[in-house]
Amino acid sequence: MTILIGFHQSCYRNFKTYYQEKVQCEWVGAFPGLVSYQRFIEWVPGTLVPRCAYLRSCFGKCSGISLMDSTSLKVCHNRRIKPHKVFED
């Protein structure tokens, strides 16, 4: 779980590269029983519940004020806005 959290906090965009370059080369001393990349990937689904619990513990206390981003999402090209019928009603 530590490796997965470290990946999300790193600048790597590819987990395989992160595991092979960072974990297996630089962090091998911190994880003495380090397994291969393929074996690690097989174990990842078993960490779902602990990762959800960790994420939940990272949330702050709700103050009753929530913010929402109002960034517009492009649904279609501007020339197709008028005939677009998905959100007609």
C-alpha cells in the first residue's frame, strides 16, 4: 500500500516505470521482501479496502461549506450545438 500511495504522490505517469525505476532500484532496502512487478500487480486488488480506509482518513472535517468547480465541459463542436438532442429537455 505504501508503494501505491507513493506512486500517486510522485511525478510518474506510468506505474510500471515507477515500480521498476524507483521502487526496485532506490527503495529495495526499505522493502526487503520486494516481489517482481507482475507479482505486485496481482496483489494490488487486495489493497482496495485498506486504500479506501486510508483515503477516508485523509478527508478533513466537513464545515458545511462545499465548493464546486464550474468549468464548462465541451460536449460537441460549436457548429453542432443546435442540432444536438441529448440534453434537449
